[in-house]
Amino acid sequence: TERCIIAERTFLKKMEGGCSVPVFGLCKGNGKNMSLTGGVISLDGKTLVKNTIRFEKDMEVLAGRTLAEDI
């Protein structure tokens, strides 16, 4: 759980997400094989940019940053 939270928060921080920006992140995994899905939706709700990155444990910060940069 902690690794997922770190990955999600790193992604949201890099995306400068907050209450007024429709950005989302969801991490799943079993502690070894992890995935982080994240994206952003246009303010009018018509455009969605989304991607998923897979990573191993202890790589959650890099995964969050990399996903944000990809998006």
C-alpha cells in the first residue's frame, strides 16, 4: 500500500494535480510487480490522455515521474 501511495503521489505532484485539475492516478500490485495508471482529462471532459507503466518494487518514485513525463 505504501509503495502505491508513493507512486500515485509522485505522479500527481509532477502533474501539478490538485482540486482544480482533473488528474488521476491508480497503482496496483502485489509488492513485486506493480503498475501505475494515470492520466488527465480536459476541463470540458472531451479529451482523455491516459497511460500505464509497470515497475518493480523500490522504483515507485521513478515510475511516478516517468508516467507524468510520458503523459
